[in-house]
Amino acid sequence: MNKVKDKWGFRPETSNTLDLDKTDIDWYRRIVEKIPGLQSCIFCGSCVSTCTVNRDGMSFREMHLLLRRGEVQKLEKLVAPCLLCGKCALVCPRNIDTRSVIYNLKILMYAPV
Amino acid sequence: MSAEKDRKVAVVGAGVAGIAAAITLKQSGVEADVFEKEETVGGHLKNWHALFPGRENASVVLRGVEESILSHNLKVQTGTMVTSVTRNEDNYRLTTETGLSTDYKAVVLSTGFSLFNAARKEEYGYGIYPYVITSPELEKLLEDPGKGLLIGGEPPKKVAFVHCVGSRDAKVGNHYCSKVCCITGVKQAISVKELYPDCEVMNFYMDLRMFGLGYEELYQEAQEKFGINFIRGRVSEAAPTFDGAIQVKAEDTLLGRPLKVKVDWLILLVGMEPDKMTAQLADSLGVETGSSGFFEGENKFLKPGCSKVEGVFIAGACTGPSSIPDAVNQGRAAAVSVLEYLSGKE
């Protein structure tokens, strides 16, 4: 790509479009196997609004969405601050075991089996 | 009490609302003549395979309608288009396209709805690409699982639904919500997934309006049990790919990024529009229509089924998008209003 730039002085813009045909949602599938209730998330955001460490970058809603879209490289900063306190699970209207979702995601991230 | 022939009522439209109104009148001793422009009764019911939210067999419900017509000895003139209804002193003169005119004491308008013509949303490619179809067309395909959505004998790999086609869209002049499409989309997504468990099914929506009892539960079942992917974002365009599939573009508005995906079938959940008879009859009778073109009642809170014109009653989807139980309730309510009106005349 840099060669193109050297030759022409510009290069084609990379698209911001997410290609759903090319996303790898293996992690999402593996977590859903353990916690099928995650699929019923309606992205209401009550988990985020109750989160103690949201100011440190924690967002369950965003993490889940990126997980579903295969953007796993962006997940770490969104779950690293989590204290596994479980307040998000208390407020979830779909009664999703959000704490287990984060716990299982952390296993995939730090201690894959 | 006047002779029975003087109390005759005309019902225009033999959908579920019109039939419910006519049967309620008949049960109360009032003769009702039903006119239907199609060759069969039941309106749009005959175009559906399964009904939401319980996915009951539509043909069973249709048979129930047909049986009640027989058991009540109801007079239904099918294949008869009503061209005008005019007021003639204390009567309403109903004229059919054969030129026959009959006088009635009261008229129930249950002219129903028309489906939105999906070809008007050219960007979705309906009528251009063969694998872009409407929700009623999918119902027809689901009736025959041997054919279904198979492409060259192979099950589809990806199917996408587009919600709000012809509804909530100022571009086509329909600002209103058609009410029934959200839950229809959920129901049909489940049916596709049941038929083809390995198929990825996704629904593109603006909002999901699960207002009826059992709707939200079905939505949750679609997510959790069937793994259907609900993506918030309105599809902006569909285009063919080199291998004959359809590429869909939308924004994932929760993620805040545009996305594209290749699907084998694109199902357009078409909304409801007033039938063209609605405007015609509104003109000839002076019945008011609201900004959306559906009949408007005298008092939608306390006088269901009464139009602003004395002796003219309205029921079913000609008053706005309705589900089958809604339309039946409206038909029965309009009949009670007719009975009140007729007894006040005596």
C-alpha cells in the first residue's frame, strides 16, 4: 500500500464498512454455548449505567456488540476494569448472567483452554 | 319493530371484520348482505400460512370463517365490486359494477387494506432481483416446505428480513406504523430457521414494536432459542453480486458503523395501505379519512365503529392497520353500533 502511495502520492481509502460475511464470531459462539441467554440481549444499556467501573472504560453492552461482530481485538479495554461485582446482572431486564459472560470472556482472553 | 326487510344492512368487504359484523347482526335478527370484490371470503387471511404469535395454521382460521358463514346462512356476494354507496333520504343506495342498486338502512364499510407495493422502494430491488420477495410471498413459499427457499435444491445459507417497508417512511408518504409487520418478521424468521437450522437469519429493524401479548416472548424465543440476529439499522440498498446473491447495506446503528452482508434471500416486510375503495367510498359518502388515508371514526375512544356520517359504520383494517383479532373485535363492535342506530330509528 505504501508503494502505491510513493508512486501516486495517495492511496485508496480503506473502508469503515464491516463485512458480516468475513467476521469471525468463534468467541461469541463459544460464550453463547455456555450462556445462551446472552442472545436475548436488547442492548438497553442498563448494565453500563449501573457499572461501577464504567469510568475506567468498562462497557458490557459495547463489549457484547463487538463480540457479536467479531471485533475481538477491541474487547480487552472494555472488560479489563471489570471487578466481577455482578451489579449488571442484577439490573438486566432479560435476566442475562452478564457476570458469567465476562468471566468466560476473560478465560478466552487470558487463559484459553 | 319494522319488517325485517326494512332493517337490512349492507356490509362492504368479506374479510374477517365484515364477516364478524354481519354474523353479529344476523345473530341479533338483522339481515346483512355482504359484498366482496374478490371471488373468495376472508380477505388477506387466505394469503397467510401461519398466524402470529402462536403460529396457528391460517387455513384453520379461514375454515372457521367459512363455516360460520354457512352455519349462519349468511348471504355473501363474492366477485361483486361495489362501485358507490350514496345516501338516498333515509336509505343508503349501494350500486355494484353490474349496475344493480339496492337500498339499505345502514352500511358497514369493511374494505380492508392493500399491501404496500414493494417495487416503490426501488433501492431494495423488488421486481428486479428474483430473490427479493415480500412477506406474503414468503408465506406462500413456506406453505410448501418441499420447495420453500431452496436454491438449486440447496438450503439457503443467509436470509435477511427488512422491517418497515412502506411504513414509517415519509419517502412513500406513509408516516404511520403498520403494527403487524414487526411480529410477522419475528414469526417468519423463526419459520425459516426451523426449516433450515444451518441458515443464518438476520432482521434489520428501526424499532421492534412487540406490543401484543405473546409478541415480546416470541421475540425473545427467536433470539435465544433460534439465534436470530436482530440488527438495528435500516437497509439502505440491496444489489446483486456476481454469484447471484444479494448484497445488503445498512448501518449497524448500535455499533455506529456501516455494514454489508451477502444474503441468498431478502424478505421485505411490507406494510398496510388503505384499499383504493376507501378513498372512493369516502368521497361518495362523505366519510372522513385521516391523514394516513384510513377511515376515521366519530369518536375513537367511546364510539367504536361509528363514522361521522349517520348510518355508516366502519370496521377492520380500513380504519388503520389491524391484526385479525383486532379486526374481528372491530367488526363485532361496529355491528353493536349498527343495532343501536337501528333501534333508535324505530
